Amino acid sequence: MTKVSKIILASNSLQRKLMMDSLGFEYEIISSFINEGKIEETDPRKRAVKLAQLKALDVATRYPTAMVIAADTFGVLEAQILEKPKSKAEAAKMLKLMSGRWLTALTGVAFESLKIKEQKSKLFETIFKFRELSAGEIKRYVSEQPVTTWSAGFCPGYPAGAALIEKVDGDLTSFLYGLPVPWLAKHLRIAGIQF
């Protein structure tokens, strides 16, 4: 039996919530207050993990008897980090840029419990290729989807987003839902959380 008072997901992502729901234990959603724009780390792999760690620690500091799970995901095209677009127009530019090209989805995940002094974090990389997208497809996707809420302006966890992808190589749950469930489930059990 776990010694933590509760489990917290430090994310408002619907995709991560769906993955957490699949594990079958009770948890709460409490957002982190960190300002991601002030994080100076520019290496995309280190940045993804650092953001997840900081989000988990931020919430764990406010709820020290809880186990906090956090994650951060963004796409990388060559050396360019594609975070959440600020507008639909920027999202359309991102989709046009990614059309027909290989990218890397980076997901940093962390969990933290100050009470039981447990902290784990890891980076997951998934390489994927976009189909060649027409201008009409991009326009329709941007107009119909909440593109400013997703890194790189798209989410493969829904049919509309999955339809943009030609090939995938890597961790499926971190790519589709921004949460690497096999790794997370293993380490939560090690930490004493039964499900």
C-alpha cells in the first residue's frame, strides 16, 4: 500500500488524462504554476526532462504528501523546437513545414513524492514522418482542431491528427498521448502504488 496521500497529475492535457484513466486508480489534476518561458535550457532533450521535473516539483512542494506525475512534450524538426503555436496562422506554418518530413517527438516525464523521497524522470523519443499535406488539409485541420493547445500544432492522439502521420518508430503512448505508460506503471508500482 502506498504511503502517499494521493496521486496528482500535474497536467491539464486530455490525452494524458485518458492514459491515467486507463491505469484504474484514483488521482487528481492540479496544474503547475511554473513559467515555461523563463526556462533557459535550449537543448531540446534536456529541456523536456527539466520542464517535467520542475512541474512535478512545483506541485509536490504544495502537496508534499502526494505523488505527483508531470510530463512535457514537443516536436523537433532538425534543430528547431516546435512548441505550442501562438495562433492558428503559426500552426498552419508549422504543419506546412512538417509536411512530408521526419520529426522527433520528445516527451520528458517525471514523478516526485517529497514524503517518500521518491523521484524519477526520463526522456522518451519517437521518430515519425508526416504525410505530404495539401494546403486544403492544413487549412481544414487548423480551422477544426484546437491547434494552439498542442506542441507543433497537432495531436496524433485523435483520428484527425493520426491521419497526418505516415510512419512511427518509438514509444507509442508517449507519442500519441504524451505519457509513456509502460515506464510510468513500472515505477509507480516500485514506489508502492497498487493498481
